[in-house]
Amino acid sequence: MTCKHFEGLKPVESLAASFRKGCAECLKLGDSWVHLRECLVCGNVGCCDSSKNKHATKHFKAVAHPVMRSVQPGEHWGWCYVDEVMVQL
């Protein structure tokens, strides 16, 4: 399966400062996270599905932004929630 949601994406103003601190929603709750993901539509940074709160997926479900990327050092992949496919970036 292929994904067209990554096509034509424009650079977003990353909330890079927030992912240096961590998942903003987890920080508000006083919780921890495992890995961080960045929405490629709006730059929101949330925790991954291995994390207790799954804020990246909750962001997708709330606003329907279909694609995100890993912000872990050395990782160069993205995920499409709609087509459920991983894409190398």
C-alpha cells in the first residue's frame, strides 16, 4: 500500500523547543513518555503509542492531521494514520 498524504507537504513551523523538553501534554499531567512524534501538518509534538498517554495518536484523532514523523535522534521515518503505512523520510 502507498500513501499520498506525505505528498505536497509544506514545511511546518516545528515546535522543536517543546520536544527538547518533552511531550507538552505529559508535562502538564506530570507523566512520562517513551518517544516523541511530530505532526507534519502543524508541528504539534506528542508522545508515541508505547507511551501511557499516546498523545500523538490523540492529536490525530482530535484534528485529523494524517501524518507524523519520529523526532528520535537517528530515526528518519514517518507514519500515516489514515493508510497505516510507514514512510522513510
